[in-house]
Amino acid sequence: MTRVTRGYIARRRRKKTRSLASTFCRAHLRLTRITTQQKMRALASSRRDRGRRKRDFRRLWITRINAVTRENGASHSYRRLIHDLYKRQALLNRKILAQIAISNTNCFRVISNQIVK
């Protein structure tokens, strides 16, 4: 049986897969089957790591807020600050509070004292 060279559609599909795998190396870049497997694995990892990145940033913000809050004095902690924040229905989330705590500590002290009172 003679060998059939596939048409442009198969080439186009492989080319698209290889363009997504342009940062891979060795066989992961050259061989179609391995490239497809690596592409699926990379997409799964990126999906998983988007959630992980959100978790990591939230942990970072909490750590920063807690550190600056405890610097002010041992009278109140992060837990009490957030509890009072919700009680007063203030529209400050952890990201904003962490940015204020890092950039302007005096402003953060004023905010936390007003909230905790």
C-alpha cells in the first residue's frame, strides 16, 4: 500500500499545537503526540495554579495586615480587626488594607483604631 501524505488540514492542526508548545524543549517540542500530552498537562496546571495564586495572595495580604496590626500594639489582632471591619460594614477588603499597611502605616493605624473602637 502506498504512503498517503496528509493534506493541509492535518498540518494546520499540528502547527497550531506546536505553536502552543513553543516554550517546550526536546521531544516535547518536536513530536506531535508528546506535544499534545504536554499541552493538556500545561492547561490543567494553569487552571489549578490560578486558584492557588488567589490563595497565595490572600495569605500574603493576611500576613501583612497581621504584622502591621501587631506592631501597633498587642491590644488587638488581625482577627479582631477583621471582625470589627465586618461589624461596621466598612468597604475595605484585605487587598486594599494590605496596600495601605505597606505604603502608609500611619494611615493604617488611624483606620484600625477607628474600626476597633
